[in-house]
Amino acid sequence: MERGETSAADTSGDAFSLVAGDPACGLILICDHAENRVPPEYGDLGLPASEFRRHIAYDPGAAAVTRALAASLNAPAVLSTFSRLLIDPNRGDDDPTLIMRLSDGAVLPGNAHVDAAERARRIARFYRPYHDAIEQTVDAAMATGVVPAIFSVHSFTPVWRGVPRPWHAGVLWDMDPRLAVPMIEALRADPALIVGDNEPYAGALRNDTMYQHATARGLAHALIEVRQDLIADGPGVANWTARLADILARLNRDPAVHRVERYGSKAD
């Protein structure tokens, strides 16, 4: 399968790619669904190549925005390097949707007979190293004496089951408002944008990436969903990178986002 963009600053492997940045900058970037890659031994999971260009395999545009933000803000970033069709890193390891057998109408023959042993194998090879890399990146930031805020980049389809989605972007969050609420306000300050507050998805999911690495640790955080057609090319990526970098740089100056505060979760 195709591999996403790489950078000379990357440290990459089967499970994750690390983009170097200043661990004391106050921000850590995450991209859960960065690539549509499947290792050769898994073949194509029984799917045509066209399915790997769809959102069921990865979040188109999200990796490019994440890397560009990391460069603009000098922030460390952790990106997945495997398709969500293999295993979804943005789920708890006990979630029934961790390994999908059916995704948005596509039957996945390569996942039809995944047993407990294969599930454990994929967790050990892909899921766990990715989350360990995030945890280590957070630990490295904390060791500088600066409590980091975490910002996760995703993208969503313009149309879902035949219904157009009106939002240009959405910010997902649970109960910690410190980064998410001012980000929503900053995006909505542009009258040309329709910005969702926990749309098109809700931000409270027990043991997802934000829960594990931000909610559970009391770190300020937010997840951005950008509509895929808006970041489908270089100019779109540059436009959204500039917009988000400006907002993040301003919010990063707020001492409130650099404190450990536990708000709990609606998912508990």
C-alpha cells in the first residue's frame, strides 16, 4: 500500500513516525490516522486499491497538516504509519471496533477471521508501540518542566451516507475546555467558517487516544476534524496550517493550558 509523506526529521517504523520538535514548546501534535499502509505480509486485506484511497483506510490530508504544523510551531509530532483497517489506534484496546470487519459498506476479508491471537499480535506490533511513542513524547515534554497541551489532527468526509456535511471543521472534546473552547471561538471568529462543537463526531470515547494521553493525565487537549476536500491539495493544506498555527501559537501562551488539571470524562 502507499505510504504517506516522510520527512528528514522523522524517525519512522512499522507503527509510528516521530517528527522532531522542541519538547519544551508547550505543544504535542498527534495524527492517529496518518497513513493507509499495510505491511506486505497482510497483503491488501482482500480489498481493491480504491478502498485504500478512502477515509476507511486513513484520514486524507491529516498527515500533511500535522507535519506542516510541526514545522511551523517547532512542536514534536507522533503519527501512525499503519492503516486503520489493520487496527484503529484511536480506540481502546478492548473496543469491539478496534479491528473492523465491515467499514462504511466495505467488507474486509482480511479481518474476517481475526482471532484472539491475531488481535494480540496486531496490538503488540502496531497499536501498543504507537501509544508508547505518544506516552514517551509526553514524558519527554514533562521532563522539561513545561506541561504540554495535546492537539490531534483528523479529517472527515464532505458527504456521509448521501448527506452533505455543512461544517468546514469541527473541534472534538470531552470535559476539559481549556484548549477546545477557545479554539472553537477563534475558528468561529471567521464568518466564512461553519465550525462544529463536537460535530461531526462526539469527543468523549473511553480509552481513545485523547482519553489515554490527555484526559487521564490531566493535560489540556483538543481534536480538530477538517473536512477532507479543504485539505486535499497543497494550497488547502497551507491555508489550514496557517490558520491553525496562528490559533495554537496564541492559545499556547495561556498558562491555563500548561497545568495538570483533571476534569474527568463523560465516557466514564
